[in-house]
Amino acid sequence: MRQLSFAMLAASLLLATGTASAAADTSIPASAVKTAEQLRDKAITDDTGYRIVASLTTEIGPRLAGSAADARARAWAVAKFKALGYDKVYTEAVTYPLWVRRSEHGAIVSPFAQPLVLTALGYSAGTPKGGLTAQVVKFDSLAALKAADAASIKGRIVYIGFRMQRAKDGHDYGAGSAIRTAGPVIAAAKGAAGYLLRSVGTDANERIAHTGVTGFRDPAKAIPAAALSNPDADQLERVLAYGKPVTVKLDLDCGIQGQYTGANVIGEITGGKYPDQVVAIGGHLDSWDPGTGAIDDGAGVAIAMAAGKLIHDLPNRPDRTIRVIAFANEEMGLWGGRAYAAKHASEVARFQLGTESDFGAGPVWRMSASVKPQARNAINQIAQVLAPIGVAYDATRPGGGGSDLSQMHGKGMAALTLTQDGTNYFDWHHTANDTLDKIEPKELAQNVAVYATFSYLAAQADGDFGSAPNAFSGDGAGD
């Protein structure tokens, strides 16, 4: 009798545990799915996103962090959020080193004198008055530079010619950006006078250089660093192949001038049921200065702003708050994202789900997620609503949250990665060719549809996606 009672008790506990587990699973109500399908279908033909990015790139143009245009962009973002009907609009200060670019020139001096098309890299030091002239030493890879004897580098201009290959997911950018960020720091530590690299880009015949940030943070340790256009890198390599000493002159007027305080600009559509819980989306407001920052990242700001606007226009408020963040100074090292994460780390459990758009305006084709196991069915529900507009769910990959929101993901925010088609993105990335004509309005609208749909569904979910301090520290997610 006692054994039977124990067995019955064990069975009852197992049943109760199973019921509790099932109850803990996050799900999305059928009514919310139906509304999301209608929202998706409206967004796919809506031009709000395109009108926003056209406004930003036309009325403000290039937005180098800390420039006068950067301040105008913040004012523009505040006004745009208000015009779109956001309930709450505010800014949060972000302080960072102020790097300025005034002019840049380069040339091969010998053995065959001719000009070079190049651009200074972020946090590069300027050259001495009258320029810097030195012999070039070429390395085939970052690993070769790391292994090199400092004596072969001291007083010379280091050059690395890594050629980025085109890919839908842009995976070669990781290797190229490491050469751009870490390479100058390594070269400087070994006594190099300057640093050159082949532009991190996939264009082959455009004589336009791709800028980007270096790993320098201490101006005292920085050296002049620049990127050559792909045709000019080809030319330099042909000259080096003659086997004669090659001398290059760099004349860069740039450098860090103290600090600057900008701001993240934030707009909210307040949730009707859980206003303190947020779905976070966004893009970065700053851009590099050669182009107008259309694909990087005016498109991302426009996608997120338009998604929030379309949710705002629904007959009923979302259950949770939709928070759109236009981040400050992503280009020089995620300053806005880092400041945001530092300020809001203690609130991470209130973040339902988040991700940022920062890969141009090509259509979203893949979704991945870092969420608690009990929320996977809800992610499947989101995936089913997104599938008709070309988004495939890859359950084997983590979600990283995008560039700036990767910092909140690192604190424990549940996150998606929404991968856009980047086949052509690196033809224009960080160049003078980053202009509005590179955006296809219908493709941008698909992005808005994806962001509006997932944000609404996350806001309406019964249950959460697992955000908690350090919740995803072991998933290896990146942006």
C-alpha cells in the first residue's frame, strides 16, 4: 500500500512538472498571428521606410560622428520620431574620441612616380607637415605581419593586399576588417612609419577607396593608416613585383582632437499591457563621410523607424513597448551600443527580444535566434509568418542582435539575427558610392515588413524569450 502511494505521488509530481513546463512555453496567440500577417502584407507595399532614408540622406547627407552634420542628424531624428507619432522621444548621451578628417593624398614616388587613390582610416594619425615618405614592405596576410621581425618593418610603410570575395552573407568581411583594425596596431608596435591596405570591398574596377576604423585608441601610439582603392592596390602590387625598392608618400591631415559628446536618439511606441517590457530594434545614425550613408546605415534607421510607425498605426496598441534606437557612432567602435548596454544592463530582463539592422537594404533571407528553449516554438511561429516574404529560419545558428544591440545581447538580451542579402553591399560600403540610388525601394519595404512583423509578434507573445543577466554568454553569438 505504501509502495502504491509512493508511485502515485511520483506520477502526480511528474504530471505536475510536465504541466508546469508546458505552461512555461512561450507562444503567440492566433489573433496576434492574424494581425501580424495583415501588418506584413501592408508593410511589403508601404513606402514609409524609403521616404525616411531619402529624407535623412538628402536633408543631412554624410554624418561623420562628431561633425556638425552629426548634430543635425540628431535633431532630424528627434523631429522624425515625433512626426511619425512615437509616444516618447528622448536622447541618451554618448561620449567618445573626436576624430577629424581634413585631407588625404598619396603617391608612388619611385621607381615609377604616380598618384594613388586612398582614404585615411578612422583613428589614423596624421602625417608630419610635408608628408611621410618611406619604403613599402608587403605582407601576404595578417599572420605574416604578426610573425615578421620588427627590424624588417621599422621605418617602413607596411602594406597588406587581402582581396575580399563576394558572398551573400559577406563572410569575408571578418578577415578584411581584422586586417584594417588590428593590422595598423601591430605594424605600429613593430616600428612601422605608416600602414596601407587594399580596401575591404568587393568592387574590382572602381577607383574609390573604402574607409573604416582602425584599432588605435591612444593617439600617442597611432601611425598614419590608409586604404587604397582596389585598382590602386593592383597597381602598387604590380610595381612591387618588379623587385625594386618601392617608395610611397602619404600626406594625411587627420587625427583625434579631444572628446565629443553626442547621443543615442530613442523613440517608443508605448505598450498597452506591459509598458515596461520592450522589443528593441534600431540602426546607427552616424555614417562615414565620403558618401551619404544610405546603406550604412540610413537604411537601418529607416527600417526600424518605419516598422515602429506601422505598429503604431494598428487599431490597438502592442502589448509591449516597441523601442527604436538610432545609435551614435557605431562606425568608430560601437560607442553608442556600448554606452546603451552599460546604462541599461540592469534592466536586461525587461527586454523581450531585439536586433538591429546594419547590413544595407538587400532583402532579409535568413533568421536565427538566441532564446531560451521554451521560446523556440514562438520563434517557429514568427518564422512561419515571415516565410512567405522570403525569410528562412536557421535553427542551428545563434542570433547576435546586430552591431550595436550585440552589446545588449552580451548582457543577456534574447536576440535575433536577420541576415540581409549582402551580395553587392561591399561594393559600396564605406565609400563615396554609398548613396540613395543603391537602395531598391521594394527590397527596403521587405525589410520593414520583416522588422514590423517580428517586433509585433514578440510584443504580443504569451511569455518571454529568456532575457536575463548573462543568459546567452555561452552561445557564441555574434552580430
